[in-house]
Amino acid sequence: MGVKKLAVIGAGSMGHQIAMLGSLAGYETTIQDISPDSLQIAKSKLSKIMDKWVVKDKITSDVRDLAFERLHFTTDLKEAAGDADLIIEAVVEKLSVKREVFADLDKFAPSHTVLATNSSTIVSSLIADVTSRPEKVCNMHFFFPPLIMDCVEVVKGEHTSEATASLAMEVCGEMNRTAVLLEKEISGFIANRILFAIQKEAMSLYEGGYADYKDIDVIVKKALNHPIGPFELMDLSGIDVGYYVMQQQFEETGDPKDRPSKTLTEKMEAGELGRKTGRGFYTYDTPVKN
């Protein structure tokens, strides 16, 4: 069954932009979040982004207006899931929370609905068993920020049907995103496993006293030609996101090397989460709310 209606669960930094991709692609799209304030912030952010796109001639004002006509906001999970053909979960990167959300979605969504998680590291086999439709569960990992980054990792577990994977790939294409199908699960998938290796080594060098974090960022940008340094990227993505990801990996592997670093843990405890709080490794003039 083709997708006509899309729901995105979670209006944070990933969710609201994934929803806009869906609306721009022509899908009737609903964003659900338990916080009315988060929904209002999401709507305001999307309005600013789309207005800029119009000014830059990336889209016309008619396209913008039609996209917002197709975009709906609600705090009611049952309402969001009730008639959706595809649901993309984009809540906090905690397995327990995602399992709870998927259990509820399974109760509220029609039997044909595909349930996808936007998790950046958690494989869908750790979630699918709380549903009555494991064959309709997969990963659709968009990259931050989704309205700019042209890549989605679609990940099949042993439980995922070919039809589900094909539907996810098709939707990515309609969203004008390059989708890559991973035929086998692995925590962190492809991009983040490579990225985490860089970040872990950068953190080790910093904590070992070999260079300051600012200098490590400079070397990575100048010598390796990366657009952003590893510590700048941690601030941009959110220190909390990186912390939860590493904590999840440690719980899965039991390997002490996967445990969040001392520096990351200290910043979590201090509430220094990066750009969103105005301070992480660097200090920012204005906090950026998700």
C-alpha cells in the first residue's frame, strides 16, 4: 500500500524538519509532541526556514503555503497515528522511551501502517518486539539537519519485510533524499560508526593532554578538510545526544570503551549540552531551542 498520510512523533530538532520534508513531498503530514510549546516552536522554526527558501528562490510562495496546508500539529498520539500509512518516530535517544512509544503506536495505528524509527544508533530489532507487526518495523535514519542533509540510512533487521524496506526507500525518494539500504543491522549504522570513531579518538587525545579541543578542531578542519571539527559537531548535535548514544552502546556491548567519556559525563551533569543551552565545549551568545 502506498503512503498518502505520514506522521512524525517528536517535534524536536529532527522531527519537525522530517515532517516538513514529508509535507513538501505532497504527503498529508502530522507532527505529534507531548509538549504544546515544542509544537509552537517547531511551527515557528519551519515558518522562518520556508520564508528564507522563498527569498532564496528554492521554492515558490505557493509551494510553501501548500506545504503548511498539508502540515498538522497535535499533542494527541492516537490522533496522529490513527490514519497514518507511515509513522516516523523521532523522540529522545533512549531505548526505553522508544519502546513505550512503539507499543502505543502499535495500538493506535492501522494494521497496514509501517513504523520507522529515526534513531541514530538503536537498531529496530530492539524495538520491533513490542509491536504485533515486526515485519513492518525498520530504521529510517535522517541526518541533522534533515532539510539540508541529503542522506537517509534505511536499515533492515531480520524481522523487516522487503515490502517495508521498499516503502521506506520510496518515501525517501519522494522527499528528494538519497536513501541507502543497509541489508544487515549494526548499532550506529554506517555514518555514525565512522563519526563516533573520530569523536572517540578526538576525545582521547584531548583528555590525554595532547592538544586543546579547539586545536583538534582546527587540525581536523584544515588538515582533513572537514567542514566542522569533532567538538564543534558534538555541540551542534547536542552533548546529551552523544551521551545517550554512547550509554546505549555500552549497555549493548558491555565494553568499557563504549562508555561515555569523563568529559562528556561532566558536561551532562553540568547541563552544558552545546548550542541548545548556550554552552558546551564552546560558549554561544544565544541558546538554540530544539
